[in-house]
Amino acid sequence: MENDNLLHFRLRSVRSRKRTIRKDVEKQIRTKYKRSRELWKIRRNLPLIPLDKPYQKGFVRFFVVRDDVKQSKDGDFFEGILKKINTYMYSDNRKFLKKKRKLGRKIYVEREQKLRYITSFSWNYPKWEFTDRERQYFEKKDDYCPVRKIFGTYYKFTEPWRFTLRVKPNMITHYKPLDLELEKEYAALDSYLGQHKVIGIIHKTILCKSNPWKERYQRELIKSRKYVACTMSATEIAESLQDL
């Protein structure tokens, strides 16, 4: 009888076994996520090797300070701002065109290029080192950011007329070596961590973020007409009940 009681206490419940399995899976995902970040840093920090014969690959377009602004007393000041908000666009030719459908026909129009939008995180990040004078030339916006394609807070440069676009040949002078074993391991980890269920566990346990799909669905539901109609009908029902 005593042996039976000891055996009963040693047996684990179904809930305990499920919790152990879940913790083991989360531990495995955490280990692979950490290894994936390490490989990403190794791939990024690989030293570039100069080419014996540089070659041209299309053209690059970027912003430069206008000549009249550059020759003024504030030329160096706006050069420093431009280094933080400059953008680069690449194309096979000098025209920088893209296809656009108009009246059922595909036409070519010029690709629009804008200065970089500064996010709220980058605005307070010590690496950027925005001075008080530089901050005066930026405007805070709480709206849809066309670059990040999300709603949020960002800062926009208020005087873009001080810069102009310039096109130059895009010369390739260096190349990054390719480590096959490193790329193979990183691709395997990226394929595993890119699964739908694994992404949810990463957001919840590692990054400590809520489900982005759920937030997006709730935001779209609030803006939808069906939700507004249901809200109005519920309000009318509540008012009618108060009158009784």
C-alpha cells in the first residue's frame, strides 16, 4: 500500500507535463533566436574586400546641399543635417522611372524621392546627436508614415528646398565574402523562426510584445463601417432601455 502511494505521488499530472513541454519548446526557440542574432551580426560585420577592377552598376540618386546654401554661413550646419536624413535611390538608368497604370494603360512616371523621416526612437537615440538648433528645423507629426507604412510619431524636416537631387554612376568597388556554412545555418534558423506559431512565441516571450496582427485587426475593426453601425445600434438600444 505504501508503494502504491509513493507511485501515485511520482506520477505527474497532464497539466504539469504540458507545461514542461511548453517550457522546453520556448527554451529551444530562445536558443535558436539568440544564435540567429549572433549569425546576423557576424554576417553584417564581415570585412569588405576591394575589387581589382571596379565596375559600374546603374546609377544612384541622392540629395546634396544647394550651391547657394552651401556658400552661406550655415552651409556646414545643413551639411550635418543632410548626413542624418539623406536617402539613396538606385536605378538602371538616369531617368529613375517606374510603371504606373493610368486609364487602363501602363505609363512610366518619375520615382519620387524624399528625405528620411526620423522616428521617435531615432530622435532620442544618442547615436544621432541632434542638437537643439537642428531640432528647430523638424516638425513633429502623429500620422501615417509613408516610409514605415504604419501610424506613429515621427519628425519631418521643414525646409527640404535647401537640398537638391544629384545623379551619379553607381560604382562597385568592394564585395563581401560569402561563407557557405554560415549562410546555410542562418537560412535554416530563419526558416524555422519564420513559422507562424514560432513568431507568436517570440513576440510574447522574447520580445515581450503583444500580437501585432491582433492590434491591426482591432484598429481596422474600429475604423470599419460595420463596427460603427453596431456601436450606433447598441447606443440606441441603451437609450431606449433608459426611457422604459
